[in-house]
Amino acid sequence: MYSNAIWIMLEKSVNIIGLIYINSLMAKYIGPDNFGKINIATSLFIFVQTLSWFGGQNIIFKRMSERARSGISLAMHTQNQRRFFFLISSSAVLTYLYFFTDLTVFIFGVANCIATYYIVMDFFSIYNNTQLKSKINTITNVIGLSLALMARFYISHFELPIYYLTIPIIIIPLVPYVMRLVYFRQTTAVNESSKGAVMYNRHMLYTGGALILSSISADIYTQISSIFLAKMISYSNLGIYSVALTIGGAWSFIVLALITSFFSKIYNEKNQPAVDELLIKINRIVILLSLVVLGGFYLFGDDFIHLLYGNKYMGSAEIIPIIIIGTMFSSLGTICYRYMIKESGYNYLAKKMFLCCVLTVPFSWLMIRTFGINGAAYCFLIVEILSCTLLNYFFKNKTIIKMHLNIFKMR
């Protein structure tokens, strides 16, 4: 389990470190305004990705962890279903971008559309994680990222037209997808029969239908501030806010890797005391790492931003500590979310996330209108705290609040 987590962390660390460095070159080159335009296109296609998966990521992850062959069949037989949802949702977003934004945003929307397709089709990365083969994900992602980083460096260094930056956006998911597809076909025996396809698609629609509302609600409450900043304030403010989100949340790859590996074991564990012990351990790790990151930023944060992004982005330094704390609660909330999946709490999650979304939209609008970019950061923090704690505490005999209380008990 820990070996697999290390490979996941290695993969994510290369991604994060590389992207922060190259994005900083790109951000300096194009300025906060254009950087904000790129990020608004990315934000909108996060919704497309969620709608296309239709809650399938966690369902497939759970099934593959429990029964690998059945999980593969579920993933393969529901590919066309995901293609259909992708076609409908991406067409809607591209239509909106074409008629209501400028050419730059639309072109980056097209690039994100192509990239999102390969992300949605790539169930192989889920399979590798559940079968403790994250080494494959690491190698393929590093190759794809390296090619994309070289392209971004070349474009930024030689100051080529901004539209060339669409190329690495597509490379990042395309190259790993192709390599993982080839590896999967060469190493995994699968049943290509269409038998059971109707049953699998019906199961995904039914189970995913309970999750999609919670997933899309999560996207709304995490992305709505970016959309409001672009529309109510400026693309420049969105560019600065995006830098804060990138730096303030960059460290989360460590805990998300650990969470993924812990839950591959938790989903298989039948002994409840053993499950409780694993949950306490991963929660404590998240809190400890958060405090270390927060301390590190207070010591070196200003110099780090000035060195990588320059003076135009120094406004992000004020809100990054808020983002770090919010990211901690977001990571703790991910533990709660995955545990609820284990307990089949799909309906509760749907209701909870919908409520969270309903609260967030007007709250985000009010905070940004009143406090600008600082309001967006505090909205992120407050919503993540509520989502992790109060809104989870009514689940199944107060299971989540008991888990949180156990974190602080000495054993």
C-alpha cells in the first residue's frame, strides 16, 4: 500500500512541480489578464468532465478494488455512455464560449475540450491505482508532462503567439492515455463480449445518478468563485486567484495519493475497528502536512511568488494561507466522501452537495461583490469547512463526527 502511495506521490509531484514552474513562465509571459482567460476555459470544462463521468470514477474505483474483472467490464461497457454525455455537455460549453466570450477564450475552450475527452476515456489510470500499479501511471504521466513542459517552455521562451499554448494542453492527457491503453491491452486479459452491457449501463445510470448531483454541485461550489471573478471583477483578478489556488493547493497531491492508497485497502477491509484505525491515521496525516505547508509558506512564500511569477502576481500572497487551510478541509472532506461511498451513502451525498451548492452560489456572489479577490478566498475556506464538518455530521448515526472526534483521542 505504501509503495503504491509513493509512486502516486512521485507522479503528482512531477506534475505539480513541473506545471508550477512552466505555468509561472507562461503567466509572466502572457500576464494576469490572458492567464485568467485560459483558466476560465479550464474551469468550464471541469463541469464537462464531471458530467461525462456521471459519477463513474468512484463507482469504478470501488468495483475494481473489490472485483477487478467486474470493474473492468463496468468501465469498458460504459465508455459509449460517457462519450454521449461528453458530446452533449462539451457542445453546450463551446456554443456558449463562441457566442459570449472572445476568440482567445474560445480557442482555449476547444483545446480543453479535446484534452477532456482523453481524461474521460482514461479508466486505465483508475485500474492501475486499484491494482497497486501506480508505477505505470507515474511513468506515462511523466513522459506526457515532459513533452508538454518542453513545448510550453519553447513557446514562452521564444514568445510565440498565445494560441500555441493550446498544444501542451492537449499533450498532457493524450500521451499518457495512449501509452496506458497499449499497456492495458498487452498485460490484461479482458472479455470483449457485449454481454451484460445493458445491465452495466443501467447500473451506472442508477448509481451514478445518485452521485452526479453531488459531483456537479461540488464543481459549482469550487469553480463558481472563478466564474464570478471573471464576470464581476476582471480576468486579471482571476489570473491572480488562479495562481493562489495553484500554489495553495499544490501540496494536496501528497495527501490525495495517500488517500487513494488507503482507500484501496479500506474498501476491501471487513473489520470495522481496522477501518476506523486507518481513517484516524489518514486524517492525522492530512492535518500534520497542512500545518507543515502553512509554516513553510509563512517563511518562504513571498520570495517564492516573486521569484516564479513576478510582481504582477504578488497579490496572491495575501490569500494563499487561506487557500492552504481550505485545502486541508477539502482533503479531509475527500476522506469523508470516499468513506460515504464505501457505506453506499449516495443519496446523502447528493442531498448534501446540492445544499452546499445552493449555499455557495449566493454566498460567493456576495463575498466577491463586497471583498473582491479576498472574498473569493474566504468563501472557499468557509464552504470547505462546512462541507467537511457540519454538512457531513448527519450521516448514518453521526459516523463522521465520531470519526473526527477520534482524531484527537490519544491511543
